Amino acid sequence: MTTVVTLTKELVIIYSKFKNLKLEKQKQIIDAALKEFAQNGFEKASTNEIVKNANISKGALFNYFNSKKDLYIYLFNYSIEIIENLYEEIDLNERDIFKRIGNIGLQKLQIQKEFSYAFDFLASLQLEESMEVKTIIGEKVAIIYDKGIKKMYKHIDYSKFRDDIEIEKAIEILNWTMFGFGEKVIKKIDTFKDSTEFGEKTLEEWERYADILKNNFYK
């Protein structure tokens, strides 16, 4: 696991108890905790709600995690690992920026379907006000996302852009379009039972936006 927040030897031992659970049970507990923290933040999140939705006792939860804060740290590392795995899948051989973004979008959709609460949790970190965990998060999330953006645009063929286009401004517009489109897609993700059909329709829609931008940016 990619450890973003350094774990003490004691925490590693405690987490190993959790790792001994069946994967299905691990995911049930993780999803319940991610959802609760994402919706309510660290201070207001209820461990009673977490254990109720995970169908475990509070004693069991604190057997796996020393405290609410330790659980939060575990979820933080878990969610960051998912994002970093997404970055690892970026195909740097695809040098057309619009095709690359389309490919990344499809990969994110597949991950979003399986780990939707992790993305909600990461989004909630930007609004987290509790100093108890805010100091742990620090700038780590921003650094991770910055790393992803840099890799997303690595080895892109910028010779396709018109000579009078400011590349940096074009990239900003691309980012705004990409993130806005992503938010729109996420709201519709549960309306399709067939993930393949959903992916195909999403890619088709992205390509329509991409064509508009290409007509303005490319030679």
C-alpha cells in the first residue's frame, strides 16, 4: 500500500487485524466509514452510524482501529492509493491530449463505480475544518492532484496546437472542461446498469466537447 501518512509500528499491527478480515467485510466497513466522514466531516462523523451501516459492533471497530482518528488516517491512505493507481494507468504513448483525457476518463469511471465513496471522501477533504486531522492532511491532497495533472500532460504533442494559442491558457480551459464534465458524468453514473454502455455513451459525449475545443485549439 502507498502510505501517504507515515504509520507507527503500533498502527501497522492494529491494521493487520483489519486486513485479516474477508475482503467483502473490509469493503463494507471502509464504505460505511468513507460515506460517514464524507457527509459529515471528521468532528461530526458518528462511529455509531459507521458500525450500524457496516453491521459490526463498536468494540470490533476499535479492535481494528485504535481511534476515530486512526480510522480516518487509514481511509486517507486507502483513498490516495486509489488515485495513485489511476495515475499509474495513464498511457503516456497516447500523445494527443484529447484522446488521453478520454482514456483517463473511462478509467476513472470504472474506478468510480467500484470506489465511489473514496472519491467523495477525497473531495470532502478540501472542506475539512477539524485541526485534529487537517494538520495530517496538510498539503498532501493538493500535492497528489498536482502530481496527477503533471503526468496527465506529460509527453503531449503540443505541435498540434495553433501557433497563436497560449498553451498554458488552453490547458486551463481543458482542465475546467474536464473537471466540469466529470462532475456532470458522476451525477449520472447510477442511471446506467450496464457500465459498458455508460462508458461508450460518456466517451461519445466527451468527444463532442473535444471536437469543439480541437476546432479552436488545433491547426
